[in-house]
Amino acid sequence: MAEVGDRRREQRGWYFYDWANSAFSTTVATVFLGKYLTSVTKAAADARGFVHPLGVPIKDGSFFPYVVSLSVFLTVFVLPVVGAIADRTQRKKQLLATFAYLGAFATMGLFFVQGGSYLLGGALFVVANVAFGASAVVYNAFLPEIAEPDERDRVSARGWAMGYLGGGLLLAANLVLFIAHDALGVSEGEAVRICLLSAGVWWAAWTVIPLRRLRQHRPELVLETGGSVLTAGFRQLRETFREARNYPLTLSFLLAYLIYNDGVQTVINLAGIYGGNELHLSTTTVIISVLVVQFVAFGGALLFGQLADIYGARNAVLLSLVLWTIAVALAFVLPARRALLFFALAILIGVVLGGSQALSRSMFSQLVPAGQEAEYFSLYEISERGTSWLGPLVFGVIYQITGSYRSAIISLVVFFVVGGVLLARVNLRRAIEGAGNRVPERV
């Protein structure tokens, strides 16, 4: 009983890192930073609208997208090394703390970005975004250590649910501040800077709970001797890529996830453009819809966790992909200037968003060899973050050809259909056994 109690205590602490770091995703990356940093860049631009970081001419409106691309590019190289090191040291919790607080303090530093300090803003965002991804790798790698195979769908779902709730609560408070900034005697820019600061403080403060609750689990493998930890991490990374070929079903799942998750991320990232430019909805309406998604996704993650207990995680994810397809089809036919219908669509997206993400994480945790969780979760995180250009590329190409955002949004159906077909073809039971893990009662 004591062992079960300790595991439950760790799980409850683990949930709170989702609660903590989601503030960065919602308040910073999704809502406030892009527009604000672009305005700071415009203030620093020359008469032709260009800035010149390191002597390279960049259009002011392109600076933030380029910064996002740079952070993703760096993430692809950093995350696998972090995973290799995390699996081969007895300091996984210390690594979580290092990257969490590096990201949190970089986020707090965004408060000082004003005037024409666009380079400071870009550099801080790159640090924060890379640290966010690195901490997520270590955090996700705790899942197989704190939850038995039959518990992981439920535990992962509760973690995602806590993330949506925490990120949504802070975003709601920040939106009140932003909307009421005149009445509070602060300028719009000052309000945005306070919102960015609050996300870093929230991230740092709530991270204390998982750091206190999570235990140091002894790794099953040890870091190679000789050279630095970083050098050994690179050596082990080569071994991981070589050994991954021994788990073809794990790689098949990763390919399916790469495709359908690209569709998910594209819908989320471009919903604002679609709502504003195609459906002619106000910025306030679009921002409120983001809040709707956050709070509904809390319940959606828990709901799909229950469905996984009854029907298995793969079937629950396949159901979510069917619902994603329906959501995109509804967006295609949605009439313009109908805010209530857009909110209804946001509710549907919120229901399926948490479920597809939470259960994908728990499924993948079953498919990785023991002792190499962080290494494989680094590949998983890259699949989520490092390849998220494909969906937007398809969206952009279709729009360029047709001139219609509706045609562009309906083209995303292919990601859910292809990803779903590939997922349905993965024999999860054989994949789990092939990785040397115990098969849960329902898969």
C-alpha cells in the first residue's frame, strides 16, 4: 500500500508541471508575444520596414516567424541530446528543474522588451522555447516511472487536463488585465509586458510542486565513461538512432503521430487567421475562442481518458481523429460573422484536442524500451514540434493556388485520414511486447 501511495503522490505532483508550463504556451506563444514583438520590431525598423540583425535585412513582419523557426531548428538538435543525458544520469529531476527555470526566467525577461529591443525579445523567446521543449522531454520521461501500464492513459489524460486548466486560468486573468488596461491606468504595451511576466512567474512558482513530489528514479542504463556528459550524450544519441531500427512498430506509430498531430497543430495555430480573415470575426472573439478551447479541453482530456479505459487508447485516438475531420469539415462550411457558431466549433475542438494529445503520449510511453524513455520522448517531442511546418506549408500552398482559406482548411483533412489509417495498421500489442514492456489490459 505504501508503494501505491508513493506512486499516487508522485503522479499528483507530476500533473502540476503541465499546469505550470502551459502558461508559456497560452499566454506567451499563442496570444500575446507574436503581435507585441512584431510591434517592437516595427519600431526599430528603417524607413523601408527592415531590421538588420547581424547585418541581415529582415522585414519587420517576418522577424517573429523567423525567430519561431530558429527556436524549432535548435530544438531538433538539443532535445535528443537532452534525452540521452537524462536517461543516463541519476539527475533527471535536476535536469527538469534546470530547463524549467531557464525557460521561466527567460519568459520573465520578456517584461523588459520595449522600445526597439526586438533582438532581446527574439533571443529570450528562443531560449524559453528551447527550454520548454527540453523540460517537456524530461517531464514526459517520468510517465513510465510513476505509472503502471494500465494507469498511463488516465495519468497522462489528467496531466493534460491540468495543463489546459492552468493555462486557461492564467490566460483568463491576463485577458481581463489586457481589456481593462485603460481603467487600471496602464498602457496596452505595459499590460502585455505584465502578462508575459506573469507567465514566467506562474511557470517558476508551480514547478516547485513536481520538484518536491517526484522521486529520483535510478536509471537502468549508465552514462558511458570518458569525456564530458555532453560528449557521452552525443555518443549515446548515435546509438539510439541505430537501435531504433530494431523497433519498427514504434517508428510506425511515430510516423502516424507525426502526420495526424501536424494536422492538429495546424488547425490550432491557424484558427485565428481563419477566424479573422475568412470568417471576419473580431480579435476579441478569436481570443475568447482560445479560452473556450482551453477550458473545454480540460474536460475533453478526462473524457477521453475514460474512453481509453473502456475501449483502449488507440480506439479512443481514432475516434478523436474522426471528430477532428468533422471539425475541419464544419469549419469549411461555417458562415462568416457568426461568432456563436465559431464558439460551438471551438467547443468541439476543445473536446478532441486534449484526448488526442494525452492518449498519444501514454500510448508512446508503452512503446519505448525501459531505461531509454527520455531519448525516445525526445524523438516524440521533435515529431510534435520539429515537423510542424508541413501542415502550414500545405495550408499556404492551397491558399496560394485557390485564394481561398476555406479550400486551405479543408485540405487538412488528409492529415487526419492518413494519420488515422497508419495508426490503425500499427499492432500495438506486438509493438509493446517488442519494446520489452508489459502489455496493459486494453490497448
